Amino acid sequence: MTKTTSFQMDIRPLFTQRDIQGMSKAFNLGSYDDVKKHAGAIYDRIRGIGGAVMPPPPPRGEGPWQQSRIELFAKWMADGFQP
């Protein structure tokens, strides 16, 4: 049996303070409700769809996510956005 992915345990830790600060004008990456509401757009951007890949590469950011992180985010969505 596979473990259900949750925002608090699995997704929230993926966003650095720098990520949260960088996106604060649009929405709060530290907020379950905001990330759930914008999950589709976030998923596209971490894959580089619809604009520049996020997070941006240094020096502006910490660089694109590894594929395993992208897959974890997709699993969270598929698991029904568990808090």
C-alpha cells in the first residue's frame, strides 16, 4: 500500500523561504489553500510550461526542481490535495 501524499508533510517542505517570498505578490506558497487553488499553474511552471521554469536558476532562485519533486507534487494532486 502506498502512502498518501499530504501538503503539510510532503509538499510544503518543497518550497523554500525564497520561493515563498518570490511568489508572495501572486499567492502564498506556504498556504495549503493557496497552493491547492493554484496547483495546476504551479505544476505547469515547475515543468517549464506557460513561462519560465520555476523556481528560477541562480542567482534569482535555487533552480528547477528535480524530477522526483515534480512527481511528488503530481502525486499530491492525484491523491486529492490532502492537507
